Amino acid sequence: MTAMHKAGALVAAAAVTLLAACSPSTESGPRTTVTPESSPAVSAVSLPPAPADPRPAVTWPLTGLDATDATKKGLARAALAIKIENTADARPQENLDKADVVFEEYVEAGISRFIAVFQSSYPTSVGPIRSMRPMDRNIMGSFGGPLIFSGAQNRFIDATVASGQDIITQDVGDYGFYRTADKVAPHNLHGYLAQFAEQTDAKAPEQQWDIAYPASLATAQVEGKGASSIDIDMSRFSQPQWRWDKSAGVWKRYEAGAPHVTTDGTQLSASNVVMLWVTVQYTSGSATSSVPETLVAGKSGNGFVVSGDKMVKITWSKKGQFKPFELTTVDGDPVALAPGKTWFELIPNRGIANTTSITIK
């Protein structure tokens, strides 16, 4: 018998058996009906939805804040680094609160000057604008945009231009500068950002440092200790203070014991305050032309970062003029800042006659 014939025979036998089972019973007795058990119902297990990515789809490169509503032209704006005066005669400054990043540096007699970097917002005008120093190109070089100032020793201007840094300055006839009537010269020079932007072909800057999403994952928040106040003593002329404002969720700046406000009354604030110990070296020249230069390019040191209500000790380094500041923990891990504005306090601990200090409580 072939395999096919065997299969047919088996099917026929099965059919005979089935018919026999279905035929009426000839024996008396109760009839038993067998109902096959149904398979247990399988219910779908509902998994919780994946958490939403807290990082915005588009962010401003210097603050990490949401830029999804920004125009293509706005996102492409250059970072304008503007020298801003910070003396009693210069305060209050105009629109300094609109800067994404601000660096405070030590200059002659222990007074301080700011390099304010604007990119996510271009206010109509800012000021007072003052002179450049030899360290400025090294502090702001990684942002890729122009350095904007009025006045400097010719040797500093020449060295800055020779380094490849783009400049916009009143000294050589660049436009956009004007004087206000509320202060006396030289403390009343301001400038129009839109006109400055017309004079550069620089592109938008790259992100400069790690940014945490959400802000609760910022390195200081994760690894740091509680902090509510910062008192910095650079000299008898420069003693900035920062106070944590829990309700606003920012650090607010004070100058000479009073709130540091802009011309419209807005108190300066930041999400991150980065304090770096730096070395100062006086430039060669006569007693009247020698100025303190903060050394950062190719240098490194220690410092502190506060993000939110926590502080963490850090180390910093900067490989060169056009390289960003690298911030790491004492264990060598990258420091992530909170999204928002950042202030850098460059505080000398070498190279100057007076003592300096940072007190964080």
C-alpha cells in the first residue's frame, strides 16, 4: 500500500469511529455529555507610556532654553560679545539682563568689567560700552562672533585682530554707537545690536557646555550641597553678591549691598553662577599702560558652580582662544548646567596685590 493509500485508509477508519460515537446508544443508562473546557481569556497588559523627553526639540545654544517658536533667522543670529562698564558712574546698565552669558573680569584698580554675550535675544540697545582688554579675545573667542567695544591700547587691538578675532569698535569708524543724555562721558556710550549684527557674517555659536534636562539633573543639584548666598570679594571696588530666590527659581545679583538692576528696574539674575579661580598677570609697559590680564587660554584651575539651590566644587580648563571653557567635577566628569542664563565670575587668586575670597553659604 502506498503512503497515499495508507493516509486514505486512516481517514476512513477515523470517520467510521466518529460515526459510531455519534450513533444512538443501544444500552440503557444516563447519557453523558462532555463539554470541552474553554481556553482562558488572555487580557492585554497595559504598559505605562514612555516618559516624555524633557529636552525641547529646538534649543538656544547658549542657554539651552526652548527655541521651538524662534524663527530660522533668529536661530542663525551671531553671538555679540559686548564690553560693558561696571562702575558706580555706569550703573544702572541698559538691557544687561537680556544677555545669555556674562563674564565678570578684574581690571585696573580692582574694578570689574563685563563681557555680555547676546544671542537668543537682541534688545534694541545696550550700554554703557567701554574699552577692551588683552584677555577679552581669550574669554569670548569660542562664541564665534565679534568682540564689540570702544577704546583700547593700540597694541591690544593689533594683537586681537592678528589673532583672528573679529572686532567692531568705534575707534575705527564702525557704526551703531551713540551717546545718551542720562550720564556723562565716557559712561554714556551705548549701541544698537541690530546695527552691530549688520557688520558681521558670523554664524550662530555652538553649544558651549553640557546642559541638563530637566534642571533637577544639573550636576550641582545631583552631587552638590545646599547653597543660598554667595559673597565675592575681588577688591574694595568689586564685591558682587548673589542670593537664591526660591520663588523665582534664580540667583539674583547685588552690587555694593543693593539689588543690581538695569535702567528699567529689572534685577539681574542667573540660573547658573560659575566661579573660577584665575591667575592675573600685568602686561609689560609703563606704569600707566600696564594693565591686569586674566589668563585663561591654555590654563586651568579650580572653582565652584551653583545651579538652583546647590553648589558643587569643580575644575576648569580652556585649551585655547577659540575653545570653550571645560567644566568638570573633581572626579573628572563633565559638569551639566541648568537651562537658563549663566554668569561667570573670574576671580583672581594669583598675580594681584589684594586678597580675594568666595564665601558660599
